[in-house]
Amino acid sequence: MGKRMVVVGGVAGGASAAAKAKRENPELEVVVYEKSPHVSYGACGLPYVLSGEIPSLTKLIARTPEAFRKQGVLVHTRHEVVEIDPESRTLTVFDHGEGRTFQDRYDHLVLATGARPQIPPIPGTEQEGVYTLRTLEDGERLLQALEGAKRAAILGAGYIGLEVAEAFRKRGLEVTLLEAKDRPLPHWDEEVGGLLKEELERHGVEVWTGVKVEAFRGMGRVEAVETSEGVVPADLVLLATGIRPNTGLAQAMGVALGPTGAIATDERMRTNLEGVYAAGDVAESFHRVLKRPYWLPLGDVANKHGRTAGSVIAGKEARFGGVVGTAIFKAFGLAVATTGLPLERALKEGYRAKKVFIQSQDGAHYYPGSAPLWVELVYEEGTGRLLGGAVVAHGHGALRIDTLAALLHREGTLEDLLALDLAYAPPYSPVWDPLLIAAQQAR
Ligand SMILES: Cc1cc2nc3c(=O)[nH]c(=O)nc-3n(C[C@H](O)[C@H](O)[C@H](O)COP(=O)(O)OP(=O)(O)OC[C@H]3O[C@@H](n4cnc5c(N)ncnc54)[C@H](O)[C@@H]3O)c2cc1C
């Protein structure tokens, strides 16, 4: 009999681990327990279902339980793992469908329990009309709520709040974005936040920054948001105020967390317990600029974690190479991409950091339709080592961020960037690529 691999959580990290392990080693028995009704879907697509650009939530599903079964992976939805004993390698599972509890065993275990929205301690969040967006079920609830809704308030101007602001505007709602800090995307430097604010306002989003939300007013159903700056009428509220890793199950069984509060793993996604792995938003990654564990709860990272864990369990050599913190999202006409450290963070980390911020174009100045594109480079004074950067564009030009990300993976410098042979043709770039212009300025 083959060894038994049990995966807890079946979205990005868990589904990748299960599929990869079975593919690499068909002898393995692979079982997935997922407490919700859905597995293997792209939560990243939820804002575009809300906007109506993607016609239904089912389009986001990559693989159904039936498709997994055909591959030889047994998926149990609506099954919650409630306890794990690492000594006897047994799990206690609650079947929400049948209302019964049973035991299972594992040789290899993957914890892929993901993350959950952080609900701010504001009076009135329990009322109808107040939502979070994390799962397919959250998407279903929000889609229903959009019917008949007129005024939305979104708390938090991180990328999810910004993506949903666009979706709600596309649905014709009045949208007020409420952010406690002084700009949208507050974890990044101010120029990018400034561009975002202009873009949001151009598309009719009211942006309130530096605002403290005090309460949600309503008699069981939300009617307005009380803030330090005044009252915002709203029949729909989205809390987009951050997430936390779901580490309860892991902690209870003795799995060690790292400094970020997510599960600590090595390059092979192994935890401190023999036979126990972690993957996805519940787990930390190694940050190659900071040289220490870092929590980057993103879908591409979750897939890579899962694939690494699955390969290792299947007996293959695999390592997760770490992250540099690369991300991209769309806010109306702008694509905003960041990697590494913003200047503020680099200075806090003790680097002698400087930055340049330039405006260029995404095509030659004479090419019809070429549009502005902005580049920020953060680098270390003296050595010229690149520490981070951002590219903001009106389209795919923002993917220039990947060049910077590649350099950050290799501890590249401004000189390394200047030495690169980058692509040029008038529709796609000025003759000096905007990254090179920024690097020249920095030098
Ligand atoms: C609106 C939105 C937009 C996003 N956009 C992007 C994007 O553009 N790019 C990007 O890279 N990332 C994006 N992400 C993030 C990405 O979706 C997540 O990083 C990814 O879903 C993480 O996958 P995961 O498997 O680690 O965790 P999750 O998706 O959180 O899945 C974990 C699963 O584990 C289950 N579970 C938990 N505990 C138990 C238990 N005890 N027993 C059984 N099952 C359990 C949960 O029910 C859940 O289904 C977005 C996320 C959201 C919500």
C-alpha cells in the first residue's frame, strides 16, 4: 500500500500540493479535506465577477472534486479538520454534510488552511449589509447584495479594496473608500498613492484618507458609516482591512510559527514536525532582499508552495526559492506593480536607501496612443544595490516590474540594470526603456 498524504484546505496551496504529489508519485494515496463547498478556484478573479466582466463564479474554478477524483485524488468538501495528533498521525474530521465526526490517519500532512479577513473592532460589523471578500461563498453573498444596492463604503485601500471599488463603480454604485492612513496603497511610497487617488477620483470614487471609522449605523441592517470626518450613507459595506493566517489548527498540534505569525517552513515547505508541511497563505516565505522570513499571502506564491510540498512528498528534489514581494493589480485604467521594499520601509530596515521617481511613456513619444508610465527605483546609496521599485502604467507596460524582480532575486545593482539589453519598438517602449531612464537618473 502507498503512503497516505492528507491535505487540509483545498484552494490554491492545498490543491497544488495534492495534484503535484499524485502526478509525481501515483502510488501515493492523496486525500483533501476542505471545509467549504469549493476547492481549487482563483479567488483573485472574484473582483471581476463582481464587476460583471466574468459572467459567473463557476468560471473561477480550476478543478472540481470530480476532476480530482479522475486524477486519483480524493476530495472531501464541507469536511473540516478539527484536531490533529502528530504523535499518532491521526486527524479528527467533522463532516458538515452528515453532521458526524470521524478519524483519519496520515503519513504526510500538508497544512494549507490559508488566511481569513481581519474584522476590525468597530461596533456594528455584525449587521446585515457588512461583508468581507475572501472565498467563493463571500463572492456569492456579495453578488446578491449588489442587487438593489446603491451606495457602498469600502474600508481599506489595499489592493482588494481598490479592485472592489472599481467593480462596484462598474455596477453603478456610489463608492466611498475609507482609509485610515494618508493615501491609497499605504504600504507603498506616496507618489504611487497619489497616482491612485487621482485615478479613483477620476472614476467617481470618493476617497477619504486619514479617516477613523467609529461605528456602523443601522437597526440590524447597515445604513451608514460613522467616521471621524463625518457620516457616509451606505447600504453595503466591504471590510477590506487585511487578513491573518489561519494558524489555529497548526498551533494546537505544536507546529511552530515564525516571526511573522504564519507557519515557519524550510525551503522544502517542511515545518518543525516530522511529516508535516505547510503551503500557501498560512505559511511564511524567505524574503531574498530582507534575508529573513516574510509573509506574502498571494496566489502565485501559494501555488509554488503547494507544488514544492507536493514534489517533496512525492520523493522529488524541489525547493521554494523565496520571494522578493512582487505584486500587481489593476485600479480602473492603471496597472500598479511593486516589488521589494518601498523607500519608507527600506529606511526603517536601516538601509542607506534613496529613490528616484520618474515619468516616462509606454511607447515612443510619436507613436499614437502611447501613454504615461511611471517608475520608482529604491536603491542603496554607495553600492547602488537595488532594494525595490514600482511601475505604474496604463496597461501591460507595468509588467516591467518583472525585470526588477529578477534583479532583486540576484541582488542586482543599478549598474546591472543599466547593462540589460531590454526590448524596444515604438509601440512598446521609448528607445530608452523607462527602467533604464530611472536607473540613469539614480546613478
Ligand atoms: C479578492 C481577492 C483577490 C486576490 N487577488 C490576487 C491577485 O491578483 N494575485 C495574487 O497573487 N493573489 C491574489 N489574491 C490572494 C490569493 O487568492 C490567495 O493568496 C490564495 O487564495 C491563497 O490560497 P491558500 O490555498 O493558501 O488559502 P485560501 O485561499 O485561504 O484557502 C484555504 C482553504 O482552507 C480551508 N480550511 C481552513 N481551515 C480548514 C480546516 N480546519 N479544515 C478544512 N479546510 C480548512 C478554507 O476553507 C479555505 O478554503 C486575492 C485574494 C482575494 C480574496
